[in-house]
Amino acid sequence: MGFDATLMCLLQIGESLNKLTKLYTKLDKDDIKGSYDVRNFIAHDYEGVNKTIIESIIREHTEKLKITIEEILKEED
């Protein structure tokens, strides 16, 4: 159940970043494309999602994205 919830969160992150790409130039275009590609993979091949790949994505890419989003939020205040 937790893995399914994680997949849904990644799916939502990909959707949201894709919508925000024109509003925030600080967001890395490669990160946005990558997150949207992950979203598409999850959305279209839900049964075949490899847990190891998802874990790697979370461990290697989400921290940078978190820092960028925190910087954007600070600028918005």
C-alpha cells in the first residue's frame, strides 16, 4: 500500500511541475522533463513499475528538487 501511495505522489509531482514550468524559471527543465517522464511511465505501466528504479529516483533526485522548491517558496514570501 505504501509503494502505491509513493507512485501516486510521484505521478502528482510530475503533473504539477509540468504545469509550473513557465511560471518558475528556477526549475530545471531536465528535472521537469524527467519527472513528467516518470509520471507517464507510472500512469501507463502501473503494473510493471520497477521498485528499484523508483527507489533510485527518490534517493537521487528528490532532494535537489526539494531545495529548489524551498528557494522558490522563500522568494514568494
